[in-house]
Amino acid sequence: MSGLTTHVLDTSLGLPAHGVTIKLYKITDKGQSLIAETTTNHDGRTDKPLLTAEQITTGKYQLVFSMEDYFKKTQNNLAMPLFLSDIPIQFGIADSTSHYHVPLLVSPFGFSTYRGS
């Protein structure tokens, strides 16, 4: 199986992050272009892959996770402006026949990611 998927886990609550807007950009020498936009479901995942096996190509990409609205809904005691609002993750796809999974583990004050399976 190839393609690109993601999910968002709120480590401060120990729950999937529902309702997070995610934008996917392709980065080239000419700049970046938006190629997908979606929102996480109740499992913190997208309903379909960000890129299918037919759509995935080698190159540089950026995921932008819009966390501000999510944190405002789930964390009512945070000072404004929020410490984290939009979280960009740039990554490369070297093998378009492989599956790439880029999860986001997030709290209002930190995040991490990795190449999952």
C-alpha cells in the first residue's frame, strides 16, 4: 500500500484530536502549492488518504496543522495568544511506491512527529 496518511493525537488529553484542519502543500523550486485540505474525524484521522497511490510522487511536501480552533474548543484556560497555532511539518517522499504516515502528537505547548507505518 502506498500513499500519504496522517492523524493527530492530543497528548494533553490522551485523545484523538477531532476537527483539526490540515493542509498539504507540494514544495518546488517555484514555491509551494496547496494540493489537499481536510479535517480530522473523531478518531483524529482523515476520512481518506491525503495522497492515494495514484497521486503520490517523490518530492518535498509540507503539512500544516491548524491547531488554534481545536485548542480554543478543548482547553478553556489557555492564555492568548496561544503558544502553538499552526504547526508546519516539512518532509520528503523519496519512494512513491511506499506508504508514508506522518502523525502529529500535540499539546498546547509542544509537539512531535515521526514517520509511521
